[in-house]
Amino acid sequence: LLHGMVDDKGVGLPFTMRDMAVCLNGIGTTGPFAQALNHCLDRSLERTAAREIANQISSLGRDVQKCMSGLKGAVNKFMSPIVNAYEPDFTFEALLQEDLVLYAQLPANLFKIQAPALGKVLLQDLQQQGSLRQVHRTRLNQRACGVHVDEFYTFADEYMIDSLNKLRDANVQFTLAH
């Protein structure tokens, strides 16, 4: 739904986890959260998503709040300003293009749910930017980029193995530690 929100010129609007929480809190309620959700349902270019959400709300009726409680709880764990920035401090596009350095500490013992999820998001974003390097070889920086990932098992999944193999061609070099 939020992927279909655009400005007056048709340019996609960025959204954050906080925006998702606002929409989720609007389901089955009245007031400002419901107004925000209805605004998105009415204006999103993702018409299929809007219809599916409206149909789910309608079919669940009074039970919609109970049905959404788990999802709302999960999204609410990501309300930190660090993951809700419309203009982030860095992008992997800039890091790779300008040979910058990023140090991200994700203490998995302290943030058992958030750290692995954010680690996966960071690695997926890096994978996407590395893939763009492969497609746009003459336009994008091709200098080697070193990625050092501590506690890799916390973020690893089957998709990352494929990325590790394919991103060598994009000059993205990984060092993995446990």
C-alpha cells in the first residue's frame, strides 16, 4: 500500500516503519490513525493492495483489532529514530560510489529481535547496490569494497549465501566472523 504513495509529480514517497505503524493503528478504529489509513487506501497507486486491505478489514469485522495485534506488536518494536529516517545518514549507494566507511554495531544480545532483522536489511540493501554495480559497470564505481560482518550467523539465511557467491563479481569482498 505505502509503496504506491506518490507526490503531485508521481514520484514515490519514502516511508518508514512508523508510517506502517500509523496505518496498522488505523485499522478498525476512528480518529487520526484511521484518517491516515483511509488517506493511503484512497490515494495509493497500489489499488490491488488497497482493495485487499479493505476486504480484510471488512471480513474480520469487530475481530480485526485482535487479528492485527501480533503484527502491530512486531512493527512497534521498530520505532527507534534510527530506522525511521526519511533522510538517512548514509546509503549503500553513496558508500560504494564514494569509497566511504560504515561501522554498524548491532548488539544481538541486547536487541534480540531488532538486531538480526536490521542486519538482514543492511545486507539485503548492500546486495541490491552490489547488483547495480554489476549492471552499470561503466557508470558506477568498481573499486573493491570490503564488508566485515561479525556475528554473521545472526543475519545469515539461504539468500545471503547466493549473494556471497555473486557479489564477488561486483568487487564486494566479505569477511565473515562468528
